[in-house]
Amino acid sequence: MTPLSLAIIGVTIISTSFLSGLFGMAGGMILLGVLLVYFDVASAMVIFSIIQFVANGWRAVLWWRFVIWRIFFVYVLGAVLAFAIMRTLAIVPSKAVVYLSLGLLPFAIELLPQRARPNIEWPGVPFITGVLTTVIQLLTGVGGLFLDIFFQKSLLDRKTTIATKAVTQTFSHVVRAVYFSSFVGLFDAVPLWMYIPAVALSIAGTSLAAKVLERMTDDGFRQWTRRVIFVDGWRASVEII
């Protein structure tokens, strides 16, 4: 891999970690799109999972006191069930399918009527969320935008939303890493040492986002979240073309 390619990936990691750290989603779509340029799907998914695990894990540490754990533990039950089913089917999507899904997912989500969107605080919804989000993540690589559907009707403030999404996504990245590493070696794609700067950049971007989030209002958070969803979907669509 050339120095220019490494520089592009490095800039992408820190910028997307900042974006995800601020909104709890969207950054992963950009990062995965870039990684797929340089790696096959299974390898890209493993690398992506490790980087995102660090970014989301650090975000969870920063906002630990705001996490709603009852949502997380029920989510995990659904995610484990979905993983077992998907591993039995052993599906590895093609690059075309992943890119197409990344481009269409934000617009497909927007077509879902508001009244049909369940609230993550309702009984049983975290379990359903865990099942469906895990399936989406294993088929498209990212599930943050889909996960956000279940938080839109809740009365949770921006910090609680970011914190709870962070712990659920951290677990989901572990699930995706285990899933795709069963098709390709965990460290076959790149040398182990290359993960060290990637981890550092992820933490830096996430930490910077936390400072910006502190200054943002809940209304501003929701408004910017919608804008980011559509811009990210448009960008992924352009990549397909």
C-alpha cells in the first residue's frame, strides 16, 4: 500500500470518528466506503470493525454515566440470535451490494412513516432492534443509521442517545469482526502494527467530537443528524455511479 493510500485512510479514520462521535452514526458509512477501495469485502469488514470498535468503545467510555443498560442488555440478546442465524447462512455480500446498500439505506429509512417507527424505550423493542440492526450490519457493513430509527421517538437527550448507541454499536462491531474473521484471518489484511495509528486516530477524532457535543443543544443535534443522513446517502450513491 502506498504512502498516499495510507494518508487517505488515516484522514478518513479521524474525520469519520469525529462524525460518528458527534452524531453516533454516518461516519462508518464513509470509512467503509474508502476501505472497500483497497480491500476485499471480508477484509474491509474486519479492519472496519476493529477501528469502529475502538471509536465506539472510547465514546462509550466518555459518556459511560449516561448509558441505559437495560436497553443494551436486551439489545445484546437480539444481536446474538441474529448472529447465530446469519453465520449459519454464511453470507458475504459483494462490493456492489454493499455500496448499493450504503447509498439507498438513508433514503429507505426516510420512507418509513414516523408513526411506524418504534421507540427504543418500549418493552421488547431493544430485542427487535438488536436482531434487525445486526442483520443490517452483516449485510451492508453499517447499522448506525438503521439503529437511529429506534431512538427518534424516544425522549432521551443527546448525551443519553449517544452513550446508549455507543455501547450497542461497540458490541455490534465485535459481532461483525467475529463474523467476517471466520471467512478471512483477523490480521491477514494488514500487519498488526498498522492498527496502532488507526486506533490513535479513532480516539483523537472521538475525543474532539465529545467537546463539540457538549456545546450542542438537543434540537441542534436532531436537526444536524437528519442533514448528515441525507448527505451521507447522497455521497454513497455517487460512489456507486
